[in-house]
Amino acid sequence: MPTMPTLPTHTPGRPKVYVVNKGTHDYSKATTYGDLIYLTEGYYNLLSIGKIYRTILPVLKQSGPDDLILLCGPTIMNSLVCSMMAVKHGHLNLLLFLTSREGTTNYRKRTVLLNNLK
């Protein structure tokens, strides 16, 4: 049964890192970039896009232009969250998980400006 997100509380002035779907991974290194906010947790019927949208909408309405999306979980959820943030802010701040050749792991921030599509 899916868990509905609670409206986030975070440290004022600090960006939020929206984790698309909470899994079993350790997201603690992402706290370097901001406070973790889990948008979904557990199983969702991936064909019920409207339900997923309605679940995450109240949380993303509170997002700011400096907030980030930590890409994880089902592709359709990532696509939906990125679309919503792009419409709201005109750009995406993505947090990507990387593993180096030496086996160390970390996150990297990448910003995609979308204003040149108009």
C-alpha cells in the first residue's frame, strides 16, 4: 500500500532534495545538498499516473527554484516530477548518483535550463 507524503518541514533557507521514491538505498550523502523530502514510498500502480500526480502535487507546490530532484525509482515517477518542476520553475536541479572507478559513491548536482524551448 503506498504511503502518502506528509507536507515537508525543513530548515529555512536550506534547499530541499526531493527523493522521488523512497527505496532501500542510503540517501544520507544527499543531505550535503539539502533536507531530504520523500515524495513517495512503496508500491504504486505505474499506470495510475493521475493518482501519483495528486499524491506529489501538494508537496511540490511548496518547492522553490533552488530545490533539487534526486532521481530514483520508476521512470514514470521521475518523468512526472521533472515535468512538474520544469513547469513551475523553468529549470531542473538534478541530483545524480555516481560511482567512481575506485568504487566510491557520491552525488553530483546538474542544472538544466529550459527557457530556450520557447
